[in-house]
Amino acid sequence: MRYVQVDTQSDPHSETSPTTEKQKNLSNMLAAELKAIGLTDAHTDEFGYVYATIPCNTNKNVPVICFCSHVDTAPDCSGTNVKPILHKNYNGEDIVLPDDTTQVISTKDYPYLKEHIGNDIITASGLTLLGADDKAGVSIIMDLANYLVTHPEIKHGIIKILFTPDEEVGKGTAKVDLKKLAADYAYTLDGGEIGTYEDETFSADGATITINGVSAHPGYAKDKMINAIKIAGEILAALPKNEFSPETTSGREGYIHPVGVSGIAEKTTIEFIVRDFETQNLAKHEARLRSIAENVMKNYPKASMQFKAHEQYRNMKEVLDKNPHMIDNLIEAYKRASLTPRNEPIRGGTDGSRLSFMGLPCPNVFTGMHAIHSKHEWVGVRDMEKAVEVLAHLVQVWEERS
Ligand SMILES: [Zn+2]
């Protein structure tokens, strides 16, 4: 509840690192608290990243495990003056937020609330997001650190702690120093419902179609002008209506999605994103998109088209499949914490997928956060405690199996 009161909203339009200086307020607070519990190397760097080490307390040669979460909150919703409310012994009713009573967290929208009857939950007050994404993850890691330093009977190898800025604006790994971190494996604490873990993301490309029309003075354009904007419109209209798009797919289905159009009559560009869990399907989707566009172009022999695709990010499962013991150990930790592990592919990307391809394999663990990036955001205290329990088991599983 202290951490969410620090405004750490990141800014997608900023060119600086971190994108907002205020993120360091929380980073500095965390580094100081880690120092105070005895992690002598804890520090914030110039970019707002926090690094700290929990020393090894076993004779075994255990791989170095990193736990990672992000300090920033999403730009979608205000993060200024967050007033967290602890609802002790939650009674199962809809929660009316006091600072704006039109904001109601209802059991109809969030049936999972019902499973928290009798537990404590935390919400914001109605004017801001809560910031459980990802201060729930931060709290879980801070609590784990405190637990491990006060329970030397729990045997573990070197544990690294990493807090990153700017995850919400896609720059969470931009300035990370993996050499300094020196971890073999990492787990992000940035997932949702209790018991879930994520080891799979989309693979992602961007694609651009550029249409070159023929310009002419509109007053004298008869039989001369070919308007690239109108051709772009035809290409967009020719896209499938009932499949192949974000609004018509779910589960493991991929899609293509126009995200921007810009241009003039002479030249118009359409930007697409291309997504699939199977990397090899991206080329198939791009070929299909290209042939849809080329079919339209056949009617305009004097116009021309360029098609370009480029890589954005890749499904982290490609990396994690080469390190199956990472997930095996995690599943064992869930079981020891009396949880049934559930694997959910992410229809998006995470910092974990970027870290995985930077050489640090990194699946994602639940935190209990719900309704993220909104005024309805809430988190169950029991779920956060359960995540700490999972991590405490996890470091022991790694130690035992080394
Ligand atoms: Zn997050």
C-alpha cells in the first residue's frame, strides 16, 4: 500500500531513460529498503533499474535465479495520488469506490471476487488505477527477500532481484545490464490469477504496404489520376470479415491487424501488425495479406505497391523449451504451495519474452492482480502471499535439484 502511493506512471512519448524521472522515487525507496534488510549491494542505477543480491547459503552449485518486476504503472489511467483501500474480511458484495461512487467493482464483472470472501483485498479509491500492475509483483519480491534473509534454514543459491522501469511503454529491457545482473534464469512476477503461469507469448512481425498512385491536378485529372488513398481503402475492405483479425480470433489463433494509415493521393502507407504463436505462420499470414493486396492492385496497372515485413518479437517458448527444468521446477513449487498450475499463453508480448531472447530465459508468475490499467484494479492479499510461498518453494527446489 506504500508502494502504490508513489506515482510511477511511465510516458510513451518520452525519449529519456527512464521515460519519467519520478519512477526513480520508488526505485530509490526499494533499494534503500533492500539495503536495510542487509542486501548490501542494492542500488538504483541512472536509468531507474534496481539491482540487488541475496547471497547463497548452501554449499551446492545452484544456478543464479533472478526475480523481476516493473515499478512503472500504465499511461492509460491516472496514477497520481493513488489512495489504496484495504477491504478487510471482504463480504462478497459489490465494492463502491468512495471518491467516485459511479465506479463499482462488481462481482458480476469480476466473479473471481467471490473466491475472496473472508479475505482481505486492496482497491484504489475511484479516481486512479491501483498500480497492482506491477507493484503486487514488487511487493511479492520484497516480501520474499525479507523472508529469505530472516529464514536462513531455507537453503538457496544466489538470488538476484531486478526492478525495471518503463515496462508499460515497451522499454522495460532497453537499458537493462544483463552482464551486471549475472543471472542464469529469471522469473517475472507480472501475471494475473492465482495458480497461473505463462511461458508462451505471440511471435510478432510488423508489415507495411506502400501504394504509389499517380498524382495530377484534380481539375485536369480525368483518366490520369490514380488515388493511392482509395486503393488503400479497397485493400482494407478486402480483408476477411469473419476471421484473421483481433476482433474475430481468440485462444491460439493468429491474426493480421491494420494499426495505421497515412498518406496523400500520390502515396499511401498502411501499417499492420502480424501475430501468431507459431513463428513460421507469420510468413504465411504475410503472404496471404500480400496476395489480398496484389489482387486489388491488378485493377490499377499504373499504380505500384511495395510490401515489407519486419520482426518485432518472438514467442519466448522457443527459448523456454530448451530449458524445460525452469518450468518443471516452477510446477513443483506450485504443487508444494498446494496450487494446481495452469498455463496460459499470452496473446501479446512481455518483458519476459524480450529477456528470454536476450539470453535470460524468463517465464511469468501470477501476482493476483485484476482489472489492470483501470480504476477497478484490485488485488487479493492472499494471492500475493501465495505467490511469496511459491517463490520460497521455488528457490528450494532449485537448490535440491542442483
Ligand atoms: Zn505489468
